[in-house]
Amino acid sequence: MMLLLTGCWDRLEIEERAIILGVAIDKAPASEIEKPRNVTFVGENVPETKAPALRITIQLAVPGRIPLGPSEGGGGSKGGEKPVWVVSGVGYTIDDAFNILQQEVAHRLFWGHLRVIVISDEVAKLGLTNINEYLRRNPEVRRTNWIAVSEGEAAEFMRVVPQLERVPILYLLGTMNDAVQMGKMPNAFAGTYWSASSSKGSDPYLPYVRMVRSGSFEIAGLAFFKSDRMVGKTDPLEIGAYMGIKNMQAGGYAVLVQIPGTDTSVMYQVTHRKSRIDVAIRNGKPVFNVKIHNEGNLVEKSNELVQLSEEVIAKIERSLTENGPVSYRNLIRKTQQKGSDIFGFGEYVRAKEPAYWNREIRTKKKWEEMYKEIDVNLQVTSSIRRVGSKTN
């Protein structure tokens, strides 16, 4: 019994931990690194690193002020007390910056409740090798955490004051999760990103977010990478095209379509998607055939005088089928120009044509160059499932 009673000898009270909820990573301006704080190195000269100096901004939970139920929700804070504390530090590596932050925080920094990591597009374009190196080695960082790329300064997302949530980072987290449930965005967890970056036949992507007004932001597309370096981003509607190619069946995007031969437009809401990708080797190069079918509803009509007869609905379906491949082709062309295979076409070659892969490609770098020249044949069809309770 005495041995069993020693089970809590190394316990650590939650109040004795500095719980990190969110992390923002920016490139440190020159004015903030002129006088280095040698917390992690000895001497006057800073050890050389290939990566630029980083400014890390973290959002810490304040014990006793985090809302525990819906009655404590809502914008602002109770009695003027903020539920989180935002603190930042500059270092020559990400761990160097966190060691400097630890000097300012009394309790040990704890990553177990981290939910979102926001990285500025400036840092993402320089490459995330060193950042991934640290995060993947840290056992407290969950693979289900969200990583997002921000337009401009990432630290703004740690200081934002949302109107619908007392804890800012939980508002950002809820936006991401709700977008997945509504079919507006694929799951882009840290583990998904790291898996794609380690794969030989695919490249990773991350959500691209943008501040639009005080206390609010929007999902502005997907940031796509070549290996670990951001090389471009999609438009918001192209997220739906990406999900269609990847056979992510839940649909959430709507498009405005003009009825042929009229001055009336209808809003077509995609509810389900289904796709299939086939690969074949022709003339020594892989050729992909992608078949996509969208099913959706008509949710709005701009002119009451036009009747939604079977003939009109058939015209709308033909228009959707004829114009549908445009956004898919534009997205594929955009990624091919940068050599970023976020669709994982290379993995289809590895799986279906392993002999060709081992003979002609073998490496991720070789595939990224070949991806720029491959042919992708698209066949997109659309059908209307429902038009609502109003028949005219």
C-alpha cells in the first residue's frame, strides 16, 4: 500500500502550468533583434542558423477566468478581466524564442491544450522546415491541432477580440471546425500536413486566413506548398474544387448560374460530391482521368417570371456541366505552375504503377518537376436534386 500511495509524487497542479492555447509565428523585424538576449547561448556572437529570427506570440489561459459553460460565453470578459494573457518573444529558432518566453512566465509552458498555430505567409514562403522540426519532436503537441497561414501578421490572431467567444483562440478553432462540418473546408490538421510533406507523391496545404475587420476574419483559401515552402494560394471557391477532386463528399459551396437564354440567375448549392481518379501511362508519361459528379439544390431564383419547368432545369444542368470544369482546370493549372501536387496524383502513380515510379521517378523532387507537365482529363457532371417547396 505504501508503494501505491506514492503514485502522485510527481503531480503538477493545473494552476502551476502556463497553458498555451494558441501560437502565432512571425518573422522578427530588425528593430527587435538588434540586441540579442543570450538566454540560450554563451558569448557575444549568436550561433549561425539558416532560418530567420522569429517572433513567437502565445495566448496563455488565465486560471479561473476561462468560461466553463454557455452562461459564461459571449464577447468581452466578465468584470473587465481577460481570460487569456498574450505574451511574445524573439529568438533565432522557435525553441530559442520559447526559452526566452519561459524567462518571463513563472510557470512551465504546457503544450497539451494547444489548439491552433498561425504562421504568417512571410514565414511560410521562407519554409517551415525548422518549425516542423521542433513541433514534431515535441510530444505535447497533438497531431489534431490546426495549423493556418495568415495574410500579414499572425500575431493579430492572438490579440483579436471576437464578439461571439470570450476566448479568442476558441473562436478561431470553432470557425475551422464549423467550416469542415459545412463542407467548406477539408480537415487540415497538423498531422495531415506532416503526412503530406513526408510523402513522395503529394505536397501539403494549409488553410489561408485573413483579417477582414476588427474582431473578425475569413477563410480566404488554401495555402499550397512545394515540399515545406509556400508557393501559392487558392481562391475561396477553389476550396470546393479541391474537395471535389479529392472525393470529399460533403458539399458546402454555392455558385450563381445564369439560365441560358434568359436574364435570370439561380443559386446552385452543392450538397454532395463524388469523384474517381484513374491513371495510365501513355507515351512514357502518366495521364490522369478525373470524373466528378456534383449533386445539389436550387436555393434562390432572381426572377419570379421564369418558371422552373423540367426543360429549364435540364438547361441549368447542362450549363453547370459545360462550365463546371473551368474552376477545376484553373486550380490544377495554378498548382502545376508551382509544381505543388496537393491532390496526391503522385501517390496514385506509386500505388497503381509502382514499376514506372521506381524506374522513372523515385524521388519527390523528380515528381514535382514532372507534375508540371502531366495531362489531367476532367469530366464534371452536375445534377439538381431539389428546387424547394415553391414550384414556379
